Amino acid sequence: MGLKRTPLDAAHQHLGARLIEFGGWQMPLYYTSIVQEHQAVRAAAGLFDVSHMGQIRARGPAAAEFLNGVLTNDLRKLPPGRGQYTLLCNERGGVVDDLYAFRTGPEEYLLITNASRLEADALRLEGRLAGCARRGDVDLENLSDHFGAVAVQGPKSAAFIDACFQPGPRAASGLRKNEIAPLHFMGQSLLVSRTGYTGEDGFEVIAPAQTMVALWNKVLEAGRPFGLKPAGLGARDTLRMEAAFPLYGHELDENTTPLEAGLGAFVALDKGDFTGRAALAGQKAAGPARTLVCFKMAERSAPPRPHYALWSAGAKPERLGEVTSGTQSPTLGVGIGMGYVPPPFAAANTAIAVEIRGRQTPAFVVPRPFYRRS
């Protein structure tokens, strides 16, 4: 089976993008260079195709009750028009996916899933719904084939985002963090949210697939005077690493819990039962056996990469774990990474080592995130 292609595939090829496989999709890695696109997002703005991410809608009188029984965060905290980061776990507390849940109406929710996890998410949700006493009061639908999406990220994104849509009662620039609202483009209704995966201010636009090329071109036109550049997966990855955001398949998987990953703030153990709650409550009481840390290289070296071994420092080093994500930070000019270590080695400034090309290279644990916008 061939790679899936987003509605913007031809636009990426027209711009000369370097295309790669990602989560079963053909996606742009970069257009000019990863570093240039990274720096554009930090200084001005970048435009990302995120059409590969999934959209699952749940609506009906029991939608909130059903979703609250499978997701870790508490949907009862969401008024219409707001969203929250949350996780879908298995019975062992392992992460099936990390996603965003938006309340798009009084009895309607939209879940934004990772591309590689859409099928697993849909199967798990459908399976849970089949055993739900109020399954007739929940309509669950995978809308991913009908929509595309772009992300506009960077400190200048709010300066031009409103020019991309038809005037209406709401302006995209007036959205608060984690808000979502319907806007219009070319007579079509679309959804605009203000979240982000780069550590910068930014917006996401979910629109009908047939409008995506026109929307892409409109955003490029509106943002060009402000320094907007199209950006690919390479910059998206280095940006999210500087912000210390987890990536599924690296920091998160079905054998890793949110508590180990430092995501306990998004696990509402007090809301009632949900899938994985018993395991997570037990782990919280006992304390995780490992924890995710951020680290910087202590000297100039090749950058850390996934699966490089992490070691304790000292005369008798012991293997602690391995790197889950690593890169040379374009903003900080130093090698940075994340990885799991036993809790005694998780405190800030703890000396560790990364095995790079057969050498245990000095590094040290730092607080997350590596980068925080001013």
C-alpha cells in the first residue's frame, strides 16, 4: 500500500520540498533547511501542513461521560469553545496516544490524534463504546478523510492571521490559549484553535480538504511581509524538542505511563474511573521507577540521537537508560535531549553521560523546557 498524501502534496512539490515518509504519509521534511525554518518560527512565523493528524468527533447526550471514561484529563472542566491536552491509555496505564480534546458544542467534542495512532485510537474508542451502557447516546465518527489542517506558529502569527479569513463576529487573533472557534474562508466553515507544538504562539486551522490549497496560499500571502516561511517536519521536531514536548513513539508508547513522562498534570485521578486509572493511581502511590528528564551536553560534541545510551557519571558508571529524542538546538547552539532515568538521577544539574560514537560524553540534567518564549 502506497503512502497517503495530504491535500497539500502538490503544493509541497511545487515549493521543492524534500519529501519523506512519516506515519504512513508523504510529508515535507524541509523546503530550504531545517535550521532556517526553525529560526523563522522563533523570530517570525512558520506554516506547517498538519493534515496527517486525525480528527475524531464524538457527540450526543453521553459524549462527555463516554470520553471522560477513556481519557485521562477531566472534560467537565471544558466550556464550549475550549480544549485541553489529554491522553488515551490502556488498562496498564500505558499511553495509546496523546491528543487534544476540544469541546466544539454543548454535546460535541473533537479529538485531534497523532497520524500514526489514528487507527489504534479509533479501534480502542469504538471497542470501549460497544461496551458502554449509553452507547446509543454517543455518535462516534472518524472525520479525518474529509479535512486537512495547517499550523501557523511564531511570535508574529497573530499580526496577520485575521487577514486569512472572512470578517465575522470572532477574530482568530482574539482567541485565548486553548480556545477554538468557527470561522469562514471562501464561504466554507472551518475551525481555528490557538494551541501549538513549537513553544511559540500560534494557530491551527482545520478546514475541508477541498479548500486546503487555497487556504495554504492565502496564509503564505498574508504572512510573507511578516517573515512567514513554509516549514517541514524537521523544524517541527527541533522546535518541539526545545519546548520539551513529547513525541509519540519517542517519549510515549503503550509501555510508558503519563506519570513516568512527567505528564501527571493531565491525569485527573479525582474525576472518577477511566481506563488505566487503577494502574496510574498505584504508580503514583508507589512512585514511578523511571522518569523523563531533559539534558544538555556539557561540551561540544556530535548531537545526542535516539537510542544512544545514558550513563551515570563517576568512576563506576552504570547504564541508566537511553535517549528518546535528541538534536543540536538551533536556538541554544548546544546538543539537547530527553530520556528516561531512575528518579535519583532526575534532579536538575545531575551529571550524566551520553554514549556518542563509543565515548561517554558529559551532559547534565536541566529543568524543562529548554526554551521558553519571552
